[in-house]
Amino acid sequence: MLLVLTQPNGDLHCRFEISVEVLTVAISARIRPGSRLPDPSSFGWRVLSGLTSQAWTEQEGDMATIRLACERPVSNQDTSSAKDAIGGR
């Protein structure tokens, strides 16, 4: 989605932020003048946001970023391990 908006020979930057609860991926690039970020109602955006917990865009000047966040699922085993760790049953 972002690659088609980048300037010729431009760089694509990825940043991964990992926490206990969420993995966030930020993909950034300088985009061509007059380019527009993906429309949230487009098919591609709907597929992307359907595969993640959250998806959003940011633009500052000619630098555009797409951020994707995936929350870590909590299972019964994770919950019981947490309770054991704090002395609960």
C-alpha cells in the first residue's frame, strides 16, 4: 500500500515495537507529492485492518506511516500462570 506511493528509489523503513501485550509495526516512507494515503473504505485497507487489532495512518509533510498493532491473545494458561506468579489461585 505504501510502496506504490513512494518516490523513485526511495527507502521503506520498518520499526517493530514489542511489548507484553502488543506488537506494533510501523512502515514509513517519503511519498511522491500529491500522493494520498489509502482510503479506510478500500478493499486493501479492510483486509489489512481485518488481520490486525488496529491499523492507522499518519502523515507529516512528505513522510507517511502505516501502523499496525496486533494484541497478544490471552489464553487460560496465560491467566493461570499470571495468578500463580502473584500467589493467587
